[in-house]
Amino acid sequence: MALEDPNTPTPSDSSTSGAERRDVVVRRAPRFVPFMILGGIIGIILAAFVAYGLPGDPSFERSAVFGFFTVGFAAAGVILGSVAALILDRVSVRRAERAVVEEVPDEEPHDSDD
């Protein structure tokens, strides 16, 4: 014969008290937009370095080269930022924890004696 802990709630206890129990998954998921913005900004910085920091062809203006590389590098940065967010999202799914939550009934309002 097994001994039961009197403090452990049983299914009949939860049904009589009206409390609802649910299993939930708790995890920290990254926000995609900041990763995409950061990737785009890094792409723009790299485009500025390529356009103004490296020697170039004198037949092209540096601002035109910067504009051309900005489009390509910013797009690549947004894509790489999205991939980084997806990888971190997959890692967060693996590290997710399960928990049981129970609804707590509201207390009766107290009358104030003024």
C-alpha cells in the first residue's frame, strides 16, 4: 500500500475548487525585426568601407559606388540577420521548458471602513 502526501492535489481537488490546470511551454524567442535591422546597418557600414576605404576605379564616383554596394550589402545583411534569428529561434525551441499553470480565483473585494 502506497502512502500519499496529503498536500498533493488530486484531480478531484482541482475539480471541486474550480481551478483549471494547463500545461504551457516557456521559452525565450528572439524578435526578428531587430536582427534584420542590425544586419542591414552592418551591410551599409560594409558598403561605406568598400566604397570609400578601398582604392577604386576613377571613372566611377564614390557616391555611386556606395549606392550600388549599399543595395547589395544591406539586402545580404538583412538576409543574414534573419538567418541568425531563425537559428536562435530553433535553439530556444530546444531549450524550452514545460510548466503547469493553475488559475487563481480572484479574491472578494474588501470593504473599507473610513
